[in-house]
Amino acid sequence: MDTIMRAISLMENNQNEEAIEQLENYLPNANEDEKYTIAELFIQWGLLDEAKGILQDLLMLFPEESDLKLMLADIFIEQENDVEAINLLSEVNDQDDSYTQALVQLADLYQAQGLHEVAEQKLLQAKQISPNEVIIDFALGELYFYIGESNKSVSYYERVAQKTNEIASISIRERLAEVYADVGEYEKALELYQQEEPENVDALFKYGITAFQADRKDIAIHVWEKVIEKDSYYHSAYFQLAKAYEAEELIKQAYDTAKKGIKVDEFNKELFLYAGRLAHKLGLDTECEDYVRQSIALDVDYKEAVLFLVELLKENNKQSEIVELIQETKHTGADDPIYEWELARAYREIELFDDALNQYNEAYNSLQHDSDFLKEYGYFLIEEGRTDKAVNVFESYLVHQPLDEEIREYVERIRKS
């Protein structure tokens, strides 16, 4: 042991190579306990291959020693050799004191491989053996949380919270707040966050989400402002903060926040569109159009933005620009019957009736079950003198809207004329 102590002293004095060399030279003469100690030191120092070799030799001498299997399994996991780790852990005898720990480690490995049902079985088996073991409750909570079954994870986190507030650097209070929010218990979640405001920006951001969902926009605003103060490049916070301002009818603050967000997230098409919507609310149509066009530049088939811009251009009587916009959108390969419908409307407004008819006909192939479209299309056909086809379209409309007596009477008048 004197040699081992000297090696530890050398390592503490940053004489790393000398410390390792001393232990490697001593290994052939070391007894089993000393070899085990050296393996532990090598693991601490990050020498996993060296530690693995020692432990494998010891396991050949003591094949039933579960501590050796668990240590070796940890090394295999660290080296991303899950198969070997699973094989070792599966060898731990169910009568062994370490069996529960082996089950928990196996569950973690199966979870990482996406075998969630197998992981669940291992943990529930461990729970039967050690019903009061906090790490098993935590592992079950984490598993259900990870696979999106927060309703199952709540009770396990609640048990853990009664005994400790942190495991593996994870705040149980914060995790419990998350799962409460997931299952719609926003007030409970908010209460937990308020007991100890998180310092971590990700947790703070989730705190803001919970406050917003609990209809506490004032808290959400405070929290998201703090997120941005802590990390000005936390992109998502700008969008959420702007929406919270808007919900409080603070439109100018919302707009300013969206613009700041764009500066740190210049490829966020949703944020550009949102800034455009806010600009429109403020009567800033030039800025509105600019932001929405930038949104479309990022994704030419961003349907929500394209249709918003169409409505904006309608408001400003820019029908020709609607034609240009939709033609450019379709040219990129975008295919949506709403585009044909809007193009038909624009052509109709600028009195290019043949083009409008072509687009209405095109849209009809996909919108023949849309009653709003059918009604508009029918009236257009009447204007174009295509009475017989108009009657057929109105009849299709009446299949979907049988209570529309006005159209029914209109069709009857056409037939009699």
C-alpha cells in the first residue's frame, strides 16, 4: 500500500506520468485488494482501458463478485459498449445485494436503446424488491417523463420530493413542476417554481411557460425578461415574451421584443411573420410587409405567411402583386388549392376573367367539397354567362349547405329563366 499512497501523492502534485508508471510497475506484485484499489484509481484518473484490464483479470478469479461486474459495466457504458454492459449486469444473481442496482442500470441502458417497456419491467421489478428506495422512484419518474407519460411520473417524483430535492444534479422540485404543467396542474407547478426561482435559464424559460399557461402573464413577462437578461441569445424567450406582452395588450413592447429577437435569430421565419403581424396592429404596413416578405424569403412555401401577405395586399388594393406573389410561390413547386383560389380572386379583381376562370377551374379539382369556394365559384360562373355549369356548382354547394334557402331559390329562378 505504500506504493499506492506514493502514487496518489505524485498525482496530487501533478506528476501524472510518474504516478501511473509507478502503479503499472507495481501491479504484477500487488495482491487482489491492491489491484482493486488501483483499478478504482485508474477509473478516477480516466484510465478506463487500464482499469478494465485489471477488473477483467479479477473477475476471472472471482466470477461471482457483483461489485466487479458493476464497475466493469460502468466502464463499458462510459465507452458506449452497451451490449457488454448488459451482458455483465444480467449475470448478477437475483439473491445478490447488488441485484437491485444492476436492475436500475439495466433499465437505464434499455431506455437509452429505446426499449422502454423492457426498462419499465426492470424498474418495476426493482421496486418490488426495494419499495422504499428513492433512486428507483426517481428512475421510474424519469422514464415516464422521458417517454411523455407525465401522468405516471407524478406520483414517483412526489415520493422522491419527500426525501430529497436533488438527484444526479437534477432538481426534483423543478422536475415535479414540469410534470405538473404537462398534466395541466399549472397552479401546482407555478407554486413549486415560486418556492425557489430557478437559476438555470432552461428551467426559468419553462417557469415562464407555466406562468403563461396559468394565466399569470405578469409573472411570465418578469421571468422571460430575466431569461433574456441572463442569456441575450436565448432565442425562444423573445417570441414568448412578445406574445405575453401582446396578451397584455402591450403591442409596442411586443413589437420591439420581436425585433430584438430577429437580431439574434435571423433565420426564424415564425418570428419574422409575428413581427409583421404586430407591425400591422400598429398600423405600420410598410414594416409589416417587409417582415412578412422576409419570412417568405426564408421559406417560399410558408403558407401562413403567404396568405397573410395576400390579405395585406388586398387591403392595399395591390391585386397585381398578389398575382406576382402566388405565381412565384407556385413556381418553386408549392402546390395548394388555396393558392389557385386566391389567384383566381386577384385575376377577377383586375378583370382578367379568362385567367380567373382557369384558376377557379383548377382550384375546383381540390375544393369541390368546400362550400365557401363553391358558392363564390358559382356566382363567378353566372357573371361569365356559364349558367349550366353554375347550376351544377350550386347544387354541389347545397349538398353541403342544405339549409341555405337563398341559394336554393336562386337556383330555381335560374332554371325557370
